[in-house]
Amino acid sequence: MKRILVIGCPGAGKTYFAKKLSEINGLPVVHMDNLYWNKDKESISYPELEAKLLPYLKGENWIIDGNYHDTLKQRLEYATDVFFLKMPREECIEGILERIGEVRDDIPWVETKKDAVELIEWTIDYEKRTRKEEETLLKQYKNVNIHILNSRQEVNDYLASLLK
């Protein structure tokens, strides 16, 4: 594994998993939220995001965490592995609520209750709006190793297996 994508619904634990994986294998982590969002909660355009992302993609080793569906195809062109965190919706919502008010290094502001409400609304629609398209797209990339983790326990078991 040299170039790893970590994708999944908001609140699935993408950032946690990416950071833990980085601690184990030493690869640098790039957070899509930091590329896309400004501190004032304004976003850049997708063409700007793709341009910002490209230097990282051309790097030899990395972990990129974040969904950003419209850039997934571009990222898959460079990836060797994808970890798709397919957590139950309830766990994702719980993950969103748990991080309200936390200072984090993967997003350039502290999330508020209002931010959480918006993410929860997005999360509720994620399965029907985005997940199927992502699964279809992943199947097209035969040269990329796809790892699907369906629960927090599977995430923890996988990380523990790397430490053995």
C-alpha cells in the first residue's frame, strides 16, 4: 500500500482511520476538508480543488481521507488501495454528534451544532444519493485494492492486525 484513499459517509471515522493507518505505516495524510474549505467556511470550486489535489496525487506515498465524490475518479487514477468505511447510518450520525466543538486538524474550523445538522441531513441521503455510484465506480478500477470495513469493530480489528 503506497497511495491510499479512505472514503465513506460523514461521521464514518475516515479521519480517525487515516491517522491510525499513518501512525502504523508512516505515510503522510492529506485531509480533503482542509483542501476544500477555508477558515470562514467558504469552499473553493471543484476545478480549484482538483488543481490543489493534483500535486499530492502525483506524490509517491500518501493517505487521502475524504469523500468528495466529484474528485473520486481523479483520485482512483493514482490510488493503489481504497478503504471504504461503510458504517451504519446511526453510527455515522453518532460520530458527527461526538465531534461538535472539538478542535481538529482535518478541518479548518470547529464544528457547531448547526454544522452537525447540515452533515446529518447529508448523511441521511448519502446511501441513495452517492454510495451506489461510488460502489459502481470502484468496480471499474481493477488495479486498485478495495477494502470494505462495515463496522467500528472491523476498523479496529484491521488496524490491530497491522500491528502484529
